[in-house]
Amino acid sequence: MKIKKTINTPEIIFNKENCKLTFRGASYPINAMIFYEPIKKELKKYLDELVGLDKEIIIICEFTLLNSTSTRYIYDFFKYANSFSKHNKPINVKWFYEKDDEGMELEGNIFKGSLKKLNFEVIGVDDLDNI
């Protein structure tokens, strides 16, 4: 799955072969439900297919902006991934934020503190475009 980013939606790249999911960009869609529900369904279906296969799963988040509705959808997905971890290797989440963006750092740390079964790293970088 590959969804191109727009001015208000992130690029989403889901590489099933590598078990890697990447979110990149701003997320404040006009209707988050219409944008995120089909993605959430596909990702849940895929995770369900991996139960017991002991595959390493990596989620990379490089958000520049998240509105509250997007945050709820991302949290719902992480929550599902958190419960999935009991059936497989822990899922690795790398939450990148620009070092001067305290809001994105805080958001990552809130997720990390709430989702104990995920290997959640909150990583400050100078520029998200140069990771």
C-alpha cells in the first residue's frame, strides 16, 4: 500500500514483504474517518495474518503535525498493535520528531507511556526530511 501525501494527509507506505509501515508528513484530514478507516482495516487484517509467524514489524512515524482526530486513529492502531504483540515479537515503533518540536516529542512520549508492549523509541532529529 502506498498513499501519497497531500497538504493535509501523510504519506503512508506499507511494505508487507518487509513488515514495515511508514507515516510521513502532516495529518489533519478534513474527514479522518474516511481517510484512516480503510487503512486501519487493511493493517489489522495484515497483522492478524502474521499471528504466530514471529516476524519483526517496524512502524516509522515522521509526523510534522497531528490534529486530535488523527491522534485518536493513530492511537487506536497502536493500541491494536500493542495487543498483537502478545502473539508475536514486539512491534518496533520509531517516533521521529524535529528537536525543536516539543509537541511531537510529547505526543510520542504519551504513546510510549501508554503502550508498554511496543518497543517504542522517541527520537529527536534536526530535520525530518534528512533522516
